[in-house]
Amino acid sequence: MNAPVKFYQTGTFTVGNRLLAPEQRSVQASIERSNSLNSGHRACQGCGEALGARYAVDAAMRATDRQLVAVNATGCLEVFSTPYPETSWQLPWIHSLFGNAAAVATGVAAALKVKGKTRTRVIAQGGDGGTTDIGFGCLSGMFERNDDVLYICYDNEAYMNTGVQRSSATPPAARTNTTMAVGPEPGAVFGQGKNVPLIAMAHEIPYVATATVADLRDLESKVERAMSVHGARYLHVLVPCPLGWGSASQDTIKLARLARETGIFPVFEAERGEVTAVTRIRQRVPVEAYLKPQKRFAHLFGSPGQPEMVAHIQANADRNMRRFKLLDEPEA
Amino acid sequence: MLQIRIHGRGGQGVVTAAEMLSIAAFEQGRHAQAFPSFGSERTGAPVVAFCRFDDKEIRLREPVLAPDVLIVQDPTLLHQVDVFQGLKPDGYVLINSSRSLDEIGLADISARFRRERLTHVPATEIARAHLGRPLPNAALLGGFAALSGLVSLQAVSHAIGVKFSGRIAASNIAAAAEAFEFVRQEMQESAHAQAD
Amino acid sequence: MLKQIEGSRAVAEAVALCRPEVICAYPISPQTHIVEGLGELVKAGTLTPCEFINVESEFAAMSVAIGASAAGGRTYTATASQGLLFMCEAVYNASGLGLPIVMTVANRAIGAPINIWNDHSDSMSQRDSGWLQLFAESNQEALDMHIQAFKLGEELSMPVMVCMDGFILTHAYERADMPTQAEVDAFLPPYEPRQVLDPAEPVSIGAMVGPEAFMEVRYLAHAKQTMALERIPQIADEFAQRFGRRSGGLLSSYRCEDAETIVVALGSVVGTLQDAVDEMRDGGRKVGVLGIRSFRPFPLAAVRAALQGAQRVVVLEKSFSVGLGGVLSTDVRLALSGLLLHGYTVVAGLGGRAITKASLIRTLSQAMADQLPPLTFMDLDWGIVNRQLEREKATRRSGPIAENLLRDVGVVASKVH
């Protein structure tokens, strides 16, 4: 019995943190945490983005010794964090427009460089809309110039702040208010998708990673890793949205975990265009487990439902598993 | 105020010619203005550039409609563009050609102006000899200096040196000097011919 | 030091003397020589410390400028025409946030139809954005105005557009007196931001403002431009003291004191108008030129004072509000509210059509004989306009307008103007 015993954490993190050595614990476990996104913001109950942003920005603050400036695109995060006349941000923060967070961040980084403030770092934040659609040109420009910015995309897979409209990140078959669950092809169409992490890799930038709010220590360590290098870096975080996804507010973390375990959302790291690490799935889960708790996929189930669409989604997940080698061990 | 109009084709350095002229005038302590006409610029298409000299600030910004000086960098334009439009009766004309104005077919037109102020210079051939390329603009400016005396060859050479450097500047300056000599001789011969 | 250089080059050198910290630009005719000049100065190490960023669009250019300025950097960009429109959202954002960015607008017409030549439609499209808008009449003034613009914008915390006629000024070689670095340093101190992204003192910039305070925030922008009405002439005076020549200010007035008719205009056409006025004066006609240098803020009181003695005002403008008429003339008319004098709007030079002294004299003579309609389009070819209107009456599928007109006009390049 000398084989290593693997422990898998399920359920609440509270117990988990106390089992870890202090240096392995979440930034949130420390009383020294920045609380960059302070309490009192107006996010919905169960908001994945609020959770992800709090962990990500506090991790970045710790990694940079609080020498950090944040640039935020228009969207849920910007709106719920700065409800007039208050702000929840405890670091220097600027919101300019919807599509220019990457470019504004480039400008901030350039000014800091000219002024010799080499220790002050810059992050840009935006939702999927501000990143994959309207902000895409500026994002690519920032990547191509290798500007010293970490761009974090909080992906809730639609334009949520404006009332749930489809973005290029909306998954096939999902119901949004501009891809209604009616007609012969209900929900969002099955296109080829727009994989921004892969596009970021195609720009050969120093660091690209995906993460979810189910593995918050993983998210933090990826932010730390990103802040340990310079140049253009991209982090894509899946953040379930109870309102837009039609899910229970207590299911946010569970759904994020299922997104990973079904293969629908591959979690990996890459450097200069090559995948360097993959979070493997130890036991694959069929896509139904992920889809069923979300009302945006309700039209796929029931009678008659859309079994072919479900099968198509499963096939896409299978393809991800092959492509990114997500399975832990070859299936017995 | 002296107004100069330069005609040529895209790629022949017409705009640079006007700019160099303005630099030459500046070198001689005068106010000068140079700008291109703003047609669709592409290699081979007709291009016009303008230059003005004055002893006080130049405020006028219209194209040169009534030139005192006409420089034609490409004689094939003579069939396509009315280059003589607006030329003042006392105007100077310098045409880039190895053939005389009569031989080009401009006898009738020349008759309207002052004979001793119209001449030609084989600027393309001179340029080819010095630069290895058929870029006649600097040579034409040298010829113009001889024809009119309105700029000095020295000022033209200085302007060439501002725009270009090294070997290119030197060969352009040499081309300008040769064209200057050519025109000076042409004018002497034609003056003697008239005197006879 | 006196130089004979291209207008764009003069502006590039003047901007460099202002010690910009971040320059970001996207190329568009006819601004290209300005940013190329600056790029070269940065790359060669002549202008340092300075970050020169080649951005992927004009929207990115203004956005990078916003970030740089918010981080406390003195920031510069340049654009024209379509580029200005493409960055429009960011233009409003910059002024709304109160960031003192300086931008050259190399005035160019806006399409369709696509046209790379000069008129004022681009700057005019942004006249309500909150940016200060200064119009240069010559290349000397253009270079001087940039130096003044940094000082003005940073004092007020408002962005400034320096407008210069594309091609006519940008691509013209003229005499320019270039100041020394020491002179500019003495005139223009380092940038001290009112708001800055600084980890030592965190602030949130760009939060949402609701109905409770939006009007007040917007009013403050107007109040700052009102303050600028005083500061602009003062800065012009300070400039004159330091550099020994007059540039900028609110207006330029030429032979207006006893003029019966005054022509009002913006930009380089003022020079041609001054020559036209001299010729008319030689013929005994009492006419003068008022050049407006500060278009935003619009100097209502100063314009009124300059024009109220005349019998007749002709506004000669390179801009046009479709469905109404003049743009500049509307503002001028506001300045003259309640005064009894004849007013004429002459739209000229759109899309780079040359404005000749002869046409100006003819048009002004008509105005002085009160034979001009209230709105005229100078040198308009009514023949081709009417032919197109006939074409459209005759058939539904009348084809693209621009192509029809070009065919009527004939071979363009064979004409001198």
C-alpha cells in the first residue's frame, strides 16, 4: 500500500483551507487581503463574476504588493461595482468605454513606463461582450504589441448587463433574448464558436490561461503566474450567471465545475502559443448534468426536446477532450 | 509675388521640385510657399505643384492660376494638359526636352510670349548621365536658375543638399549645374542669333 | 530658428518640444507626415522619454490616449475625417472625463463619397463634444497653437483639438520659426494632473452618474470652456511675451475697423481672404476679414463686438449642415442676435475644391450689392447638379450619384484646379 492517496475536495472550501498549509491557502483566507472589490457592491445573488473578480484582483494585488491599476470595460462588473455615487474599488480604477479596455490599459502601462514606475502593473477587465465582440480589435492590438497588461475576461456567455443578449461567446443552443428558444432551431445557432483563448495563443503572447470559479485557488495561482511575467497576458474565466443562465444562485460554483468536468470548458495554460498544462478530468460527466440545471437549455429536454442538439453538444465536448487531452487516464 | 507652376507625372519628383525651389528661395532670404495640387496621385498620372516667392509673408493659398514661371517636366503632357493656361505674357517657360520648342510644335504658342524667356533643356538625359535614373527635377531647377536668374544655382544646390544626402545629393547637384550651363549657352546663342 | 519646412514637420517638431510622454496614432491622410515625423524623433532617441505606440485603429488611438492621460502622462494624438468619426465615442469620453489630451485634426472631408481633401466637416462633427477647438490660419500658427494647447488643456483639464487644413497647410512648405527647447520649457511646465491613477491614492475614474448629477457634471464642462474664453487671449499674450510673435487668441481681425462688409472664416482661407480684401480696398471698397481662431469655446461677445459696426456679414465656410445650411454661420448669427445687419452664408471649398481670390472677390462684390442669396454654394456647377436631378426624375435605377457626376465632370487630372 505504497501508492499515493489522492484526496479530492468536494463541497465547501472552508474546511479545505484549514487543511492546507498557510502559504497554500487562498488570498481570501488572509486578513491582509486587499478587498479590492469591497463588499456593498450590487451584484446579483450568486454572481460568478463578482466572485471571480474578487479573487482575481486580490491575487493580483498580493502578487504586485498592491502596486496595481485596473481598467474596466462597461458591463456588469463595472455597473454593479460603481453604483452612483459609490465605488467598491479600493485600488486605482478607470472605466472608459465598452470596447476599449485593452487599449486604455495599454495607455496606462505606457504612461507608467515613461514615468519610470516599473513596479506598478496594469490589469484590464471585461465581460465576454466587451472582450470577444466589441473589444476584439483593441484586444488583438494589445496582444500584437505585447503591451504589459494582464487582460481578464469574465465570461458569462452573453450580454447580461443589458438584459441577456447573445454574444459571440454564447454557447450553441443557449436561449438568450436575441436567440429565443423558438422555431426549428431554438436557441443560439451551432456555429464554429470563437475561442478567444486559442486566438490569444495564436498571437504567441507570453501567457494564456482559462479558469473557472469552481477552482478558486487555481484561478488565484494563474493570476499570480501571470503577474510574474511581463508582456501581454490573457486569462479567460468562466463565471456562471444565475439570472442569464436561469440557474439557482447556489449552483454557480457547481455549474462551473460541471462545465469543466463535461469537457465543455477546457481548463489549461499556454505560453507563446503552446499548451503547457491542462487540468484533467478525473471522471467525465455527460453534458446533460451541466445543461439540465440551466433554464437557458430547458428547451433541449422534455418531450420531444432536442436530443440531436444535446448529442451535438456532447460531440463538441468530446472533441474538446480529445483536442486538449482532458481525460485523466485513458478510459478503462 | 512670383508664381511658379510645375507640371509633370507622378513619380518624376514634381512635388519635390517645388519644395526644393521654396528652400532655395528661403536660402536667399525670401518668403516661399510650395504645395502640390491635390489630384489623384499615382505614378504616371499628371501632377501639378506650385511655388510662390515673395518678400513678405505669403497669405494666398489658391492654386497658381496665372504663373510667372512654367516648368514642364514631361513633354508628353503637352498633348494632354493645357499647361500654358494662365501663363503671364512676360512668363518664363522651361520644358524638359532635348528638342527645341519649335521642334516640339510650340512655335505658335511661343509667339504669344517673350522668346528669350522660353527654352528647353534635356533634363532627363542629363539626369540619366549623373544619377543613372531619369529623374529630371533637380536638373530642371538648375536650368531655371540660368533661364531666369530668379534663384541662384548656389541656392538650388543648397536646396538639393537639404532634400537629399550623400551621393544622391552630389549627383543631383552636378546635374543641376550641367543643366544650368546648357541653358546659359542656349540663351547666349539665341541672343547672338537675334542680334544677327 | 527660421526653417523652410513642411507644415506637418513643423507641427511634429513643435509637439516634440512640448515633451509629450505618450504618443499614439493611427495613420490617415493627410495627417500621416505628422505622426511619421514624431515616430522618427522617438525612435532615433531625440524625443525621450516618450512612448510612441502604433495602434490598430483611431478608436484605439484615443483610448490609449485616455489611459495614458489618466495615468498622468502628457498625451498626444492626431487624426482626420473618417478617423475622427471612428474614435467619436472615445472623443466624448475623453472630454467627459476631463483629460487634457492634445490632438491635431488635419481637416479633411467626411465621406461618402470618400474624399481625402480639405474641408472642416470633420472637426465640425465633434463641435459639441466638449473638446476645445482651435483653428490655425498658417503653419506658423499651427505649430504655435500646439504649444499653447498643452498649456491651456492642462490648466483646465480639458482636451484640445488643434485644427489645420489638410494638404493646404499640412503638405505646404512654408517658413516657420521653430522655438528652442528652453523657450518651450519656460512656457510649458510639466503636467500636474487633477486626477490620476496612483496606487498610493486610489480613485475610481469613470463611474456612472445618474440623473441626480449628470446635468451638473456637463455644466461644469461648459463652465470650463467659458473660463477658456478668458484664458485663451491671456495665453496668447504670454506666448507673445515669451516667443515674440502673436499667435492664437480668440480672433484675428484684418481691416475690420471701418469695414462695411466683414467676411468671417476659419483656417487657411483667411489668408486668401486677406489678399482679396486688399485688392478690394485698393478699389475703394470697405471690407475686412474676421478670422475665428477659437471655435470652441465660441467667442460670442468678441465676435459681436468685432462685427456690430458693419452693415453686412458674410460667413465663408468649409462646412455645411445638410438640411439647414451653414455651421459656422449659425454660431455667428447667434453672436449677432438682435443686431440689424445683412447676413450671408457662403459654403465653399468642400472636399478640397480650390477657393480662388477671384471667386472670393466676385462673391463679396455680389454680397456688397446685396445680390447674394442668403445661402450660396460658391462655384457650384449647377449644370451637373441639374443633370443628375433630371436623371433621377427620368428613371428609378439612376445609379450611384458620385459616379454619374464624375463622368459628367470628365477627366479630372487634366485640370489645373
